[in-house]
Amino acid sequence: MKAPDNPEAVRDAKGWLSQHRPGGHPYKETVDQAAFTSAFDIIQARQHAPSFDKLCRELNALLSPLAP
């Protein structure tokens, strides 16, 4: 499945996933979450979703002082 060009513009993400799944199978969290999580590309997500990149930067800033 190809990621949307502008993921932050997608509304009803679960609906979008259901519409774009191969074979027309609806997205079901309890069945599909583990597979989607294992395929998640954090670098790609940071490059294409500015709000996700900001989250990562903010978490890094909060956690860096705690590193040994």
C-alpha cells in the first residue's frame, strides 16, 4: 500500500486504510495493528509528516537530559 502524498491532510485515517487495502478488506485495529506497526518507517514518517517530526524532536529534547 502506497502512503498518501500528504498524510496530515487525511481525515478518517481508518477509512482511508480500509479503502486502500489490497483485496478490499476493511482495516481492523485488533487484526491489523501489529502488521502495520512492524512495517512502520519512522524516517519516512518524519520526512512526510511535520507534526510527527515535531513530536520526535520534542521527545528527544525532553529525554536527552535523562540519558547517562
